[in-house]
Amino acid sequence: MKATLFRGEDVNHETFDRVHQLLQAIAGMNVFVGQGEPLPLPDKPILAWKDLFEICQSARENIAIESDTFIFVITEKPNERNFFGYLDPVNPRNGFVHAGDWERFIHCPAELPVAYHILALMLQHQMVQSERELAHILHKEPVGCVNDFCQNKREVILKMRTADICPNCMELLAKKLSPPEMNHVFELLESLRIKMLFAQNMRQHIEPSPLVVTSEYNLVIPAYGNLEIRMTPLEKTLYLLYMRYPEGIHLTSLVEYKTELQDIYANISSLGSLEEMRQSIDDMCNALNNSASEKLSKIKGHFERVLGKELAKHYYIHGSRGERKRIGQ
Ligand SMILES: [Zn+2]
């Protein structure tokens, strides 16, 4: 399956990028393209479905998107029937997903349920020929399946926590999708499920698992659904240096690693001038200012926010004052 994602002008590009990244977290058969330019929305407090589907259709025509590619517009504005998302009955490759109000139903960042519903709608389309058939396969009583209808919107938490597809729906799906396509969708759903568990603090019993650096220098933990730990280029530069030296480095000795830090930074960031880069690295290596220890506490914060205090201890850079600092406890 292929999908092109658009954001309405009311959705900021950070949220949009995070949705797109979630759907690209695992490489596979299904392709998700993100269109950065926002689409204008009607100036109404509540959007009509017809308008949303028309917006998709004109975007499809404007940039010549193939007819077998899904188009989703993501908007925070409420829609007329207050749905999480829906596909156009006339052209079910056009659809919308709602990115607003999620905090009322589920305690996690909006990008997780938005990415989930994009996948759910794409799957739904494979299972039915018409809107009428859809009414038959949707589960009025939630069973923890992508096709749970969730009349009461709070019920959405069940299907996201299970990230599962019930045997009946699975049978329908297997007729339309190839095994690699299905596996990829399952892996993506599972990665969203794990990320939601982290976001909801249900991570006490999770064992630490290796963190890897991708070819784009992203820090991800594959076993946690490719969970990414984001940090600024300078923080990441320092972290990558510590990854290279598991035995640890004194903060006061950082100056001995200056060239190595510059090399790492040059690899991971194309931002700023060479001069600025040198200055930032000089500051970080200067034992007389706080730059490096500030970065260490920022790095600790990034891990704690994503993994929780206990699990984060295995990943951030530790060490008492005057001691060698190193990654992990
Ligand atoms: Zn089902």
C-alpha cells in the first residue's frame, strides 16, 4: 500500500513530521510520503467531510498522485460527525484523520493515534467493497481490533493498546494484502503500541535493550518499536563520543577529544558555519564553563522523558563530580 500525507494549515509541521516518522520507523513494503506544504482549509469552525475529501482530490490532481495511492489530510479542526478519521465513500483512497482533542481520550502525544488511524483506515479499505459493507465489519462492541468503531471515543484506548486485528478481520485482509505488506503493517502497529506504552508510563517492567545509531545518525532502540531519542546536534555529538568510549571520559579531558568531536559534529549536522561549529565544540571542551555538564543534564532529560527515570539510567551519561563519566549505571 502507498499513502501520501498532507497537513492542513492548522497543523504544525513538527506534529506532521512526527506522524510521518512514526510510519517510516520500520522499513517495509508499504510506502508513506509526507508533503511538507500545508493545504488551505475552509474558514469554518467545523469541517464538512465533503470539503475534506475535495481537498484530498484536488491535491491528488494538482500533483498527479496515482489513483492507487491513499491521500490523507491531517487536521486539528473538528469534523461534522466528530470522527477520528474517515475515507471518502466515493473515492475511498481519499481520507482525513483528526489530530485535535486527543488529550481528552488518551494520554499520549497526538501523533500516535493519528499514525494509528492512518494505518487502520488503509486496512479497513482493503476489507470492504463499499460503505455499506463497512457498517457490517465495524465492531460496535470494542474487541481490541483496528475495526473497533469506538462510539464512545474513550474506547479507542483498547484498540491502541492491543494494536491487534481480530481473526474475522484478519481473514478479510489476507485476501487482499500480500504477507510482506501485512507483516509490515503489523510491525508498524506493534511499534505504535510500544511507543504508546512508553508515553503512558506503563514501562516499569521493560528490560533495557541496545541503543543503535542509524546511518542518518539517529539514536534508536530497535526493540522498543524503533523508539527514537531526539537531541540537538551538539548533545548528540557528545553522546556519540561517549558511546565510543565505554570506559568513560573525564569532563576535564574532553579537550583531548576536540578533533574527534568536530568530526562527529560535521557528520551529523549540516547546520551553521564551520566557525560556529568550532566555537560550540570549544565551549563544550572548556573545563572552565558549564557547557558540557549542561549538555549531560539535557541528554539525561531526553532519555527520562521518553523512557522514564528507571529505564533511562541505563542510557544516559553518569558520573559524580570529578569522576570519569560514562554511559549507563
Ligand atoms: Zn475485527
